[in-house]
Amino acid sequence: MQTNSDVRVTIRVDKNLKERAEALFDRLGMNMSTALNVFLRKAVDEAAIPFVISAKSTGFGPGYSPNDVTRIFESAVQNEIADKQQRSLPVARYDTASNQAFLEFADGTREYIHG
């Protein structure tokens, strides 16, 4: 809802980032404007950026062994699968016996990908 005190703010963002953000916000039931207003209100309420900003590298580099990277990757995959299952979304899997990718649905049915 627009009021007399509303002003237009123009920002530049990467096209891919914008599209991914819009898809996320749509799943959350809001548009980009509402999401940015939520962020701004939270920042003002906390008098801070409402998440950690750090100069510490978040990428892999010195100090990470191949086992560390594998463990982190496996954890990320398991978290993604759990999230999809919780939201009753299909999970992409691979059948090594038939060498085929498939989607596994919440009811256990499989839809093989033919490509």
C-alpha cells in the first residue's frame, strides 16, 4: 500500500540475483519491494545490518582439506534434500544401477529424466 510519505528508490543488481531473489520472495508471499522494506525496518530496529558481515573469507582455500570440502558439500546436499522433503518438493536423485537421473516425489514415486 502506497502512502504520501512513500518515495521511490532505484538500485542496480545483477539480473540473475534479482530473478533468484524474486523467486524466493514469491515463495515467501511477498514482492521485492516488501522484502526490501522488511530488511530496512529490521536494520533500523536493530540499528545494524541484521546479519553478520565479515571480511573473513567464506570460500574454500588454505586450511580446508579435501575431506573438509567433501564433508561441507555432503552437509549442504543433505540440507537441501531435507528442505525439499519438508516442503513436499521432488528431490533429484541418481540411480546408479540404470545410470539415470530421476525425481523422487514425497509419496516415493520416481519420474526418470530422459535426456
